[in-house]
Amino acid sequence: MALQSLIILIVILALLLILGAPIAIAIGAAALGAILPTLDGEVALITSAQRIFSGTSSFTLLAIPFFILAGNIMNQGGIAKRLVRFVQAIVGKIPGSLLLTNIGANALFGAISGSAAAAAAAVGGMVREGEEEAGYDMDLAAATNGASAPSGLLIPPSNALITYSLVSGGTSVAALFVGGYLPGLIWTLAAMLVGFILAKRLGYQGDAGKFSWKNLALATLDALLPLSLIVIVIGGIIQGVFTATEGSAIAVVYSLFLATVVYRAISLQGFYDILVDSAKTSAMVVFLIGVSNILSWVMAFTGIPQMVAQALITVSDNPVIILLIINIILLVAGTFMDVTPAILIFTPIFLPLVTEFGMDPIHFGLVLVYNLCIGNITPPVGNTLFVAIKVGNRTLSKVMPYMLLYYVAIITGLFLVTYVPFFSLWLPGLAGLL
């Protein structure tokens, strides 16, 4: 039964995606098709409707539309240029400083906005002019911008981690948030290492003169209010002052205050457009999560996770090998799927297996998200990569040689996060969240 259901699931899902059907419709139809051979059609339809309702009836789920709204406000609120100045004040004297500035600002802006593509567009657009004036290879600049943008998705607040929390059966959002800092830093440092080595090889210099504490102080002061959003929201969640959902609402109020009162960067019409765009995005994400609840139920009912686990154990009962296979599957799947639907599909398949050999759900969640974020910068889907290419006005063929170097460094970071639980669990343990 499990094998038959899995084959039907894969065939329908692949066919609908090839035909261009929306991912939510494809997942729902594939799940329904997989259960029909073993369950009466009327019962399957009624149960599916109930699963959609129960999947969206979650207080924690409210955090996603609030964080989406807060991120969109930040995108339009003059935040990116302040973060760029802040990072530039830190790394400005280092060879290839503009590349390093792009990487660091992408990590910060991606974390605040919750969007890798928005980070690549906003930050990449700001550093591009300086890179052109300094004589940088613009293919390298575009690759650097694209390769570093997804790092912010691991740094809280992160909608991807909230989604994993929901589909994994209630893994602590606070623990996932705190655990995301080191994997996000690993991605950022991996990109910085490649950028620095290439800059040295190509002879790029930093800003002339000595490091200035005064410039750093002024840039820090200018970026303090945007950066404090992370401190307020994450600090409040960790300390138990408010929940992740309440923190997301606070993020909206705070970002709106900055964008309208402090920076005066958003008009009334602009705010209306942001609300409409956020509502559309939130509706798609929430409906996708609701539909994925049908998929989780179908998998549990038909025993697909157990069958996949048994198949992997047949190959090897060594956790190192199993995790390698899982990572390869996720890396391949990530090249064709966005992060959110991939989390919804693969979490119920692989989480039961890895917990059987003692892997912490927090650790696996961070490995899963880190892995799937790589799909943001790999063709053929790779929306963040294509945004970076468009911002840099380059072509894929010229950017890819540099991207290959970044892939090596970032995937090395993935294996560090996968096989060294310390990087995922030390900070949550330190905060008393395990």
C-alpha cells in the first residue's frame, strides 16, 4: 500500500508541476490521489477538508503573515542602506571590502526582512555602483550577492523555521530561532572566505587609511534601530515575555514606526500597497500549509515514512550514511522546489527516521532549512540567484563559474551543521531551551 501510494503521489505531483499548476494545488491533488486506492472517495474528501481547516487553525501560524508584513515594511522603509553602511564601517579596510559588505549586509537584511530575494535586490543594488567604480568583476559581484543572500533565512526571525515547527509537530520556535544563529553565521563566513580569497587573488583593495572607530560609531548609531528589532523580538521570545506570534505582531508595530515616523519612507498609499502584497503572500503560504496537512495525514495513513526509512536502512544502518543520502535528496529537490513546500513535503518523511537514531528535531530542522536554502541559488528554479543576476545585469553562464566556488564553501558548511550537532544545539542549550 505504501509503495503504491508513494508512486501515485510522485507521478501526480511531478505531472502537475510540469504542467505549471500552483504548488498548493499540486500537493493537495497528489495527496488525494495517493489515498483514494485505500480509502472511500467521500471519506477522503471530507477528511481532507478537515485537515486543511485543522492545519490552518494554529495560533503559532499567525506569526507567518505578521513577519511577512514586517519584512515588507522593512523592505520599503530605508533599512538596507543603513545596514550596508554599518557593515562597510566594520570591513571597509579589508581587501575586497565591498564583496564582504554585500555578504554581511545580506545576512542582516535577510534576517530582518525574511526574504533572500529582497536582500539580493536591496543590498545588491546599493553596493553595485561602488563595485563598478572600484573596478570589481561584476560577474563575481553578482555571484557574491546571490550566494550570500539566503544566509538571512537561517537567522531569526525566520518564516522557514516557523513552518518547520508547525509541520514537525510543535518543535520549539524559540529553540529553532536561537539555534539558527550559528548555522547562519557559518553560511555567512563561508561566503566571506570565498569572497576574500578571490579579492586577494584579483588584487582588490579595501578603503585607504586606518580603521575609524568614529565612523563605526556613527554607522552603528544609524543602524541601531533596525538591528534592535532582532534583539527585541528574539530576546522577548527567548525570555518568555511573549510568544513567537506576539513577537511577530510587535515586529510589525516596530517596523511601521521606524518606516513612517523615524525614516518617513512610506506614504499612506505605499502602506496600502504593502498590506495588499503581504495579504497575497500570506494567503498563499497559509493555504500551502493547510494543504500540506493533507499530505502529512496521507503519509501517516499509508505508512510512506516507514517505508522510506526501511529502504534507507536497507542501504545502510549508519547514521552518517543515511544523513548523507538525505542531504543529497534534499539538495536535488531544492533545485526544483521553493523552501516552504519542500519543508512541508520532506519533514514528515525524514523526521521520524532521523529521530529514531537519536537526532534532535531542532538539529534536523536547521539541517533541513540550511540545505533547502541552497536551492534558492541553484538553477533551474533558484529565484534568489536570478534576482542577483538581474540586479547585476549579468548572465547565468558568466556568473556560474564563481558560483561553483561558493557552492563548495556553503555545502562544506552544510556538512559541518549536519555532522556537528554543537552548531545547532549549543546556543539553545545555553539558553535553557532544550
